Amino acid sequence: MLSRVANALYWMVRYVERADNLARLIDVNQQQLLDSERLDSDRLRGFWQPIILSTGDEETFSPLYGEAGSTEVIRFLTDDPRNPNSITSCIALARENARTVRDQLSDELWEELNALYLFTRSEEANRLIAADPTRYYENIRRSAVTFLGIASSTTSRDEDWDFMELGRHLERADKTTRFLDVASYLPGGADDAQSAALHWSAILRSCGALGAFRAFERTITARGVVDFLVFSKNFPRSVRFCIEIVDASLHRISGTPRGTFCNDAERETGRLLADLDFGVTDDAFARGLHEYLDALQGRFNRIGEAVFESYVLMPERIQVCPAAEFRSSSALAAWQMQHQQQQ
Amino acid sequence: MEMFEGYDPGRFYDEMFDASGAVRGHCAPLLRKFAGIDQKDFLARKANSELYFLRQGITFNVYHDEQGTERIFPFDPVPRVMAAAEWEHLEAGLSQRIVALNLFLHDIYHDQQILKDEVIPRFYIEQAKHYRPEFRGVDVPGDIYIHICGSDLIRGADGQYYVLEDNGRCPSGASYLLENRNALKRAFPGLFDEMGVRSVDSYPRDLLNMLHHISPRRDESPVCVLLTPGCHNSAYFEHCYLAREMGIDIVEGGDLVVVDNFVFMRTTRGLKRVDVIYRRIDDDFIDPVVFRKDSVLGVPGLMNAYRAGNVALANAVGTGVADDKVIYYFVPQMIEYYLGQKPILPNVPTYLASEEADLKFILGHLPELVVKAANESGGYGMLMGPSASKEEIEKFRGRIIADPRNYIAQPVISLSRAPTWCDGAMEGRHIDLRPYIIYGEEVKIVPGGLTRVALTKDSLVVNSSQGGGSKDTWVLRH
């Protein structure tokens, strides 16, 4: 398959997954806020700040909003076009990637993503964000899940699928660690037991994991949640589960037996998977949860870069010209594309 | 019948009704079908067809719009119907024309016999903007240059079809032809029952067969790709659509590399050789080594691979000389010169500004004429004399005098009209027809073509960039 196509499929799915996760995170936290007793603006800021920090968007946020309250934060994360990681930006980017590989997608898959995009740009969406945010986030989540379902039932299990799986699970692993990391930014740590329990159950709910967790352990504790969301072998949003799929997808693409490697992406993934397979929750807390999660995120990024190097850039094979995405994103390229006379 | 009540065919040739207002025989069954649909139902179905286009993403980008607005190409659900005999006549005329155009291009890029025999003045060829002298003597597979031609046909007040222009570089619109049929079938399935409408499904297959036919590699199944300028191009939807229907890869310039005069695409498993490129990029941008140096859309070295015969291009390089509007003037002569036949389809009467007598006539009659730049398309670079302001006319007068080689003029042809739903009523709107002619092992023309309609009242400009829409085109079996 074309390298550019592999790259676009990978990003299309990553962006949908990102939007889905953000919708979960915002919705759950907004609901959690309703349980909170005192709602003065300082407290609200204190509440949302960690979420901004954990999604890694503070640099974009601060200059735009300064002294922001709840509403501003939510709009920033939800439909601010200036935030490249807002839900609507992610969906627009997913669609943009889909457009460039339209011929590879089933009609149903394209239509679902396009319909989601049209929804995010509609008056109705605008109204819902203000009046009934839960409905809005539910629409996003449902559509993302439908997208996933259509993809899974209309995509052949070949390289197309492997690159999509790769993108989805790398993104999912990353977002799970970021949800967990929200705790690290809470002012004064989550010390009082009641708000800690509330907080950790919110994280579980963001990951759709509350039910699954309860089946596994009755009391919600920091240690229990981290154990479940990082090391569970069976829960589909746990880091270990995701990296297992990343590893399997990479080896299906290259044809190399698992447990061995033929490129940096496989080597990085294999080492990370071994660490997760043989790791325990104590390691995370011994190192400091934030540092531990941060290190994981760094390793996900290295895997992503290595995938790009191995399958898209291919520097060892081609020295002639830079990869397509760099070229086609330039303003000159866009101009020339537009001015190709179509008779 | 109620939607057609009070319909006025006007003083034009109407595709559905004759001058007395009686329905034309071949349209009668369709009109009866519409009689069974009430207006409310009609509107709901029409809205449905529009939703289909929007959901499929069959849209074009509005340039210079910061919001990145995408619009659908307006679709009118009342089909344009052609009788079987009418289409046979067009088919014969178009086949004759594409054969002659290809013989002409081969001649121009080899012996130039037609110039030596002074059928066409040498000056016109040598000054044609899209003539590529550097490709003289280069052989192309099967001696075919224009593999896909989109010739625009119009019908005058006398009911006679004329060829308005030949688009022999990268004609677009075929996907709309196919999607119009899909949309109409979905929204108005009942219309098709027992009507004997000829299918248009064969287009992608014919296109792919043609691409296979011109492959330089005979030993194995050729690898064909569609080369697009990219997703910001207005025809991008079409590129994806056709590539998918044919089951070939769609590539951008950056996906291809030339190594030792062979073309390859970059895949996740390394480089894969490419044999045939259906290119939707103009000559100017296709290879920065040979043509425009600043092109980032093309493939450096592609022209060397092409000259070496290692890759085939559809359409060939240099076909633009044949759709220069001055050269168009000579197509009837080409048909007689190369084929010894009378042209089946006439040209629109045309005046060449670089001929002294014609120039005098043009300058004396600007308010009555349509003036066109020789190498523009899409309705640009054009003066519609009767509706133009004094300033516009004077502006064109200056341009024509300064550069007569690049201008032609034609009388205004009042294009035929077809009933079209316009804001609550059925009204006559001017239309044209663009058939798509494929020239591979044999000439194949998908029945009908794309009917474009000028939605603005009294407008004669059907281009989508200027307020045009389209209709499904029916060719009847009997």
C-alpha cells in the first residue's frame, strides 16, 4: 500500500480516537462538577486546570484565555478552532485525512465521518454545547463508536486495518495515561479520601471502565485504578492491552515473528510490552505516578516516530525528495493544486 | 402533470416540448411518470437527492473562502432525454472527431504533413500555447494522444447539434455523470421503470481497459495509477471516485519517484513499478525538471521515463494544441484531410481574430458576438457581447487588437432549453452536453454524457464555477 495512504489511515483513526477520548473526559468531569458543593470561580479553575495541563494544551490555552472559567475551558477543549486538539479540530483533521484516502474507505465509513463532521459544524451542535452538553458529547462518542464499528465490519484485515489498529491503540494508550495523570495536577494532591474516591471513579468513567473495574475489585483506590488501567491484560483501554495490539499489528505489517524485531518501531514496542508484561503497580508509585506516566507517553511518541520513519519516510530507500505530507501541506502546493485547470 | 402546467417552452429549442407546446414523442412516457408525483413528494425526493450528494461529500471547494466552505454541485432531478437515433448520430460524429484529432496530433508531432500541405497555417501551430515542440518525434503507445476527450455539444434554435469545443487535456466531470444517475435512481426509483434508459455503468471499466491497452509492459498485468494534484483541487472528489471505481491507486506527485527512467510508487513495502498514469495534472505542472520549475505537484524525471517509453500517460503530453480554440476552427478540415469524410457534427461558425477579414468583422460586431481566449476554459476569459457592459467590450477590443492569435469569436447560439425546477416552478433553462469519449483499443462513448444547466434565468453559461448545475442524461434504448 502507498506510504501516504498508510499514514493518512493511521492519522484518521488517531484523530477520531482523540476526539472520542476528549468527549469522554470533558463529559465525565462536567458531571463530576455537579456533585461538587462549592462552585466559586477559583475552585472551578482549580478543577479544570489539571485537565488542560494533562491534555498538553496549556501553551495554546493561556494566551487565548488568561483568567478562564469553566465555560471558556470547555469551549476551548470542545469547539475552539484555534485549539488544534479540540474535539471539532480533531474531527476536521480526521476527515481531512479521510478525504485524501477516500478511495480506500467504504462508503459507509466515509459517510459516518462526514456526517460527524457536518454535525460538529451545525447550528444544532452549537446549541447543544450550550444547552445540553451531555447530549453533545454523547453524539460525538456514539458517532466515534459507530465509526469504529463500521471500520471493523467493512475493512479487510490487511495492511489498511493494521495501520488503523496501530493508530487507534497508540492514541488510546496515550489518552489513558493522560486521564490518570489528571490526579498529579490536582492542587495539594487528592488527599481527602472522599474527593479522591470521586476523582478516581471519574477517571474510570472517562475510560468507560467503571463497570469492568467493579467486577474486578470492589473498592476504588488510586493503586487499584492504576493497576487496572495500566496493567490489565483484558481491559481494552488499558495501556498494556493497547500496546499488545500495537505490537501485534506491527508484526503483521512486517511479517516478522513476534518477540523479534526488524525495525525501530518493533524494537521500542517490544521493550515497552515486556516492561508492562513484567511490571507491577509498585514500580509506578515508587517512581512517582506523574514521572512514570510521563515516561510512558515519551515511549509512545518514540513508537509513533519510528513507525513514520520505517513506513512513510523510508530514508534508507529514498533520498530523492521529501515525503508527501511535507510537500502537500505547504501554501505553494495548495495554491498549485487549486490552480490546476480542470477542463 | 401539475408541475408542468403553464410551462413555457419560449422561443428556444426545448428538449421536451415542441414549438406548439406539445410534448415530444420520446419524452411523453417520462412526462406521464412526473404526472404521478405530487409537488410535495417531488420536493421531498429532490431534497433527498441533495442530501445524498452532501453525505457522499460530492462537493467542490469554494476558493478564497477562509471557512473552507464546500458546496454541492446543484442537481436538477428532471432528466434530459435523448432518443436512440439522436444519440447514434452524436456517437458517429464524436467517434469521427476523436479519430481525426488523434491523427492530427500524431502528424503534428511527427511529419507535419498537414502543415506542409497548407491545410493549417504553420504559424497557428507554432504559436499555440500548449504545443510542445520538445516532444516531436516521440512515439506514444498505439499512436493515441487524446485517450479521454470531453467535447462540449450544444443545440441551436434549429435543433441541430454543434461542437462548441474539444477538451483534450484533462476533461473533468465524468464522476458527476455517474453520481447523477446514482442520485436520481435513489431519489426517484419509479421514474426508471420500463423506460429503457441505457446504463452508464461501463465508464470506469472502459477507462481501465483503455489504460491497460496503452501499457508499455506486455509481459504482465500493468500497474495503473491516477495522478492527482491533491485534495485541494476542485476535482479531487472525482479523482478519488474514478480511482476507486477502477480499483487503482490514487497518487500525488510525492508518492512517485523516478529511478533510472522507470517510475515507482512508494509503498509500505518499498518501491513498486508503475506502468500507466492517468494524470489529472496539466503538462505545465507534471515534471518540474522539464516544465514549470516551481511545481511541487509533479514528479521530477517523469518526462525522461515517458520519452524512454517506460511509462504511458493518459492523456499524452502536448494534446493541448488540439483544444486551442483557434485549432478547433480547423477540425472539420482535419476530418476531410485525414479521413476523406464529411464532418458529421459541425462546428459553431467561428471567426479568427488573426485573419484580417475576420478581425474586421469581429471588431465591428463585438456587442453581438461571444469572444473567447484561445486557451481558457471553465467560462473564464470570455466576453458575452449581448450582455456585456461598454467597458468590458472595450477591454476585450484592446486585448484582441494586442494579441489577435489568442482570440476567436462566435455568434451567440441560443442553447436549447430543458424543463428545470427553479424555486417553485418548472421553467426552461439553457443546457449543453458533455459526452466522454474514450479512445483505447476502440472508441467507447458512455451513452449520453453530462448535461450541464445554466440555473440563472436566461444565462447561457453552464459552468459550475459560474452558477451552473447538472442533470441526469437519458439515452433511450428505442
